[in-house]
Amino acid sequence: MNQSFAVWVVIGFALITANLPFVMQRPFLVLPWAQKGEAELASWSRGLLSLLYFAVLLAAGWVGYSLISDAILLASDPASLLLFVGRLLGAIVLPMLLLAYPGWRSRGRAIEKTFIDRMIELFVFYLLVGTMGFAFEASIGNPFAQTWEFYAITLSLFLVLGYPGFVFRYLLRRRKQGRGASTAS
């Protein structure tokens, strides 16, 4: 695989996932506390469901990492290209199905996410994009050990990529329907 192609795939995926928590109102995570509008559950069952959900999400990230990092792409062979694209789609679709589960579970309800809920979702998306980046690095060549500075910088860049969604959610003024509507006469 070409290194620049892998970098652009990760950047595009990061741009999309950094804005999703702000643009979408549906929940992406099963959190241990109730969000406004969710069905009531006992606190122990909500905590257990959340713990199980995050364990399955972690396992899906590990499976996605192994799918991408073990893939070898030979540009001259169409079969290897098809196999690599299949592995890449499998590594992306599996976590996305898991992230769609909370929205499916609360379908028909108007859920209101708080700022903290959105930040937790943003951090989980950061971890998924980072896993994809490490998997690409492992499939291209030797993965390098990273220190805390690397994670601080990449998290900051991920937050900057999410700024358009933040502006859309919190800083953009929206007109209220039915209020202050003037009619031209």
C-alpha cells in the first residue's frame, strides 16, 4: 500500500468521525448513565450493559487492527487489491455497526446528548481512528513506539478537525420556527 494513500484515508476518516458527535443527535455509545429521553433502566443493568458494550467495541477494534495490519497489498495483483479493500471495509463496518446499536436501541425517542456525552463519543472515535492509523502503519512496515507527546498532538489535531461540527452544534444561530417571522406586505 502507498503510504500517502493510507495517510489520506486516515485523515478523511478522522474528519468524518470528529464531526459526527456534534452533527448527529442520536447516541453512538451505551453510557452508564441515562441520557435525557432514554428509557429507564436499573443502574446496575445500565452499568453492566455499558461495560459489555465497551468490551465488545474494544474487541471489534482489535479485530479491525488485525484485519488491516496483517493485510499485504500488492499493487500489481487485482486479487490482493480486492482482498485488501474487503479487509478495510470489514475493519470499518464492524465498529460502525456497534456504534449504530445505541441509536437503534433508542429509536423513536428524542435523545438529548450533553456536551460531556459528545466529548466521550469524540474520544472513542479518536481511539478508533488511531487504531486504524496504527494498523496502516503495521501493514506498511515497522510500527514505531510512541510517547505521550504523540498522543497529545494527535488528540489536539482530532479536536481541530471536529471544530466545524462544534460550530454547527453550539455557535451557529438557528432561527426558531414561528417566532419573529415577518410577512412582506
